[in-house]
Amino acid sequence: MLKTTLAGSLPKPGWLAEEEKLWAGWKLEGAALAQGKEDATILAVKLQEDAGLDIVGDGEQARQHFVHGFLANLDGIDFGKKTIMGIRNNRYNAEVPTVTGPIRRKAPVHRMEAMAARAHTKRKLKFTLPGPMTIVDTIADEHYGRREDLALAFAAVLNEEARELEKLGVDVIQFDEPAWNVYMPQVAEWGMAALERAAEGLTCTTAVHICYGYGIKANIDWKATLGGSWRHYEETFPVIARSKIDQVSLECRNSKVPMDLIRLLDGKDVLVGCIDVASDTIETPEEVAATIREAMKFVAPEKLYPCTNCGMAPMTRGIAYGKLAALSAGARLVCEELGHRD
Ligand code: ZN
């Protein structure tokens, strides 16, 4: 019970990429870059083990960004044709590539890091992919026209990739959908259908991560406008509860999300965000334990997975791994209270 895990990304080592940046540039090239990505993946897995996580990930060490890392190996996207676009309903501008033809997967995208991670840990392995709606919200389109059609095109290639990751021994495949906290009515209209298409036929555990974004200024400023009770999940959780997706990863720590919204996820595993990724203050184990205890009012410990609020890519490594260690220590405190020792 109370198995710990992380939302997805971790900071990259300074020898691999620029530090403390969200869209960090690589510092290596060619074969050295490929080797560096593999080495960083293995290191991230080992550091997560040392921090005590039960379910580890690749830390997204081989991708520049959680969306565009996946898009880089697809046909139908012109990366030279950049469009400055307001994303997440114009919360911030990003320079995004453009869809100019049918979306097809040219080759496996994440095989290298999945194999490297699998070869170097005996713990459960989780892998993240961007969700279809979030991809659609992070790319310009000159070919498909309708967002739902573009989402289904991406869902088909995500499914190919996910099935392959499962064959490589990945235990949990999580689709990241921060856009679900922005376009709530569209989740029911077409977002969930696209996500279920992406997860079609998988027998491993499937998850969706929905959050209020990385701890960057645009997101922190946006949160300041949302008032004292963030009820975005209230619209989407019932849709998820009816779906085939097994797990939901949500933001809780230092957040104004009412914890009782978890009730709407009856039957699902809940990955409770106990770590604030927008603060450099490392939580104490007792603070983590307090969040877990609060969540346990609404979800059984067997279905509760202490987790981070979101990815940690823009943080410093020492703080990020310090937070993961606090997460494990906090979960251990509650396990001991419950009389459960591994
Ligand atoms: Zn997130």
C-alpha cells in the first residue's frame, strides 16, 4: 500500500542539457548526445531508487520537452515551420511546429530509454507520453482542420508507441493531459475518446496525469486568478471514472483543489500529488504524511499512490531528488501508522 511514484520528468544533468530551464537545449551532439541520454536515463532510475520510490520512471531524460520529445519522430510535422501560438487557452505563448500532412510514426520514439530503464531496475517502471488533447494544444495545424480529428490521428500513433513500450516491459503507461484542466467540456466531447484510443489494447496499467502545469511563472500567475477553490477536476473526474483508464495523477500539495473531489474517482487508483513542484522548499516527511492522511479520507491506502504534483524538469537536481526522498519518507511514516511494513 501507499506505493510511491512520480508524475514524470526530472532535471537533467548539467553535462547533458542546460539546467533549470523547461525547453533546455542539449549540450552534446550526435553519438555523444545519444549516449548521454542513455546514461542520464540510467542515472535517473538509480537516483529514484536511492530516493526510495517504489515505481520509477525514465525521468524524461531523453526528451527536450514532454510533448515535442514525442513529436520529433513523426511524419506529417514540419519542425522548420514554427508558429508562435498561445497555448493552454492563451495562458502563454510557445513556438510550436506545424502539422502539414498525415501523422505517422516513422520509428519507435522512446525505445532506447525504455530499454535502458528496464535493464537497470527491478522496480515497477512507469513511462509517460503526452495525451492527445495536450498535443493538439501544443502544435499548429494546417492539415486536419478539426481538433478532434487531429487528436485521433495522434492517438493512433501514441497507441503504436504505447503497445511497443508495454512489450519492452513497461508496467505503467501514463498519458499527460494538463490541457484537461483548461478545456473541460471538450474532455467529455472528444478528449476521453482520443485518450481511450491511445490506450486501446494495452494490458499494462494505464494512467492519466492532469495538473495545473509546471512551476513556471505563467502557470503560477494563472493559478493566482483561479480563486480559493479549484474545481476543474469536478467536470472531468466523472468522465474518467466511467473510462477504462486505471489511474489518475492529480495535484494536491499547496494547491486549492478540494481534496474531496477524489470521491468522484471511485474505483480508480489515485496518484496524490504530495510534492509541490513550484516551490524549492523541500517538504518534510511529516508534511507529506499530512497530505496522504487527508487523501485517505477519500481513497483507500491500497488505491493511493503518493506522487509529485507534476513534472520536476525545471528544478535543480538536488531539490528534486530531496523532494522524492521526502515523499518516500512521508509514505513510510503513514505505512508505519497503519501497521504495514515492507
Ligand atoms: Zn503536470
